[in-house]
Amino acid sequence: QVQLVESGGGLVQPGGSLRLSCAVSGINWRSYSMGWFRQAPGKQRELVATITNLEITNYAASVKGRFTASRDTAKNTLSLQMNSLKPDDTAAYYCNAENIYTQSMYWGQGTQVTVSS
């Protein structure tokens, strides 16, 4: 059974940093593409970053150069380092896993990030 559990959200001032983590269980990393998504109130969920099964990363234009996604397969963890945070980054952030062969998708419960002075 695939389980994704996010942590690390909170309140931070503009310009600050946060590191989100996602504890991952029940997957074979070679068969999954992993991602971070976010959803602000009244807006659609949007892609933030992805890491393919071959560890190729891709970022939304709005976060490129500020956010870094990584994975540690030994610790079964997906991370998102967020620097130079802006109020527009305020959202619930979700960890995502997609099986590259079946396209089955799994989501965590989300963690809230609020950027405000």
C-alpha cells in the first residue's frame, strides 16, 4: 500500500526558507515519478516540481531557481527545499507519486505553507 506523509510546513516571513519532507512507503522508486504540487485557496492544484524515476528534475517557472526537489531512496524520503519564499507561495503543498507503467497516482494529505510578514 502506497503511503505519503508530508511534514515541514509552517509560517515564514517573505524571503525566508522552509524544507518540506514526504515520508514514502510502499513503492519501488524505479517505477515511480515523484512530485510536489500546491493548491492555494480558490485556485486549482498546480505542479511545483517533479523528479522522475531516473532522477531528472523539472520545475514550474514560478519556482525555478528558488526551490529544489530531491529524493533519498535509502531514507524513503522526498524533499522540497524552498528559498526566497514569497507571499504567492502560500498554499497547501502535496506530495505525489505516479506509477510510470500503470499511471496510478497517490497523494499525501498536504502540509500548509504560509508566507506572510
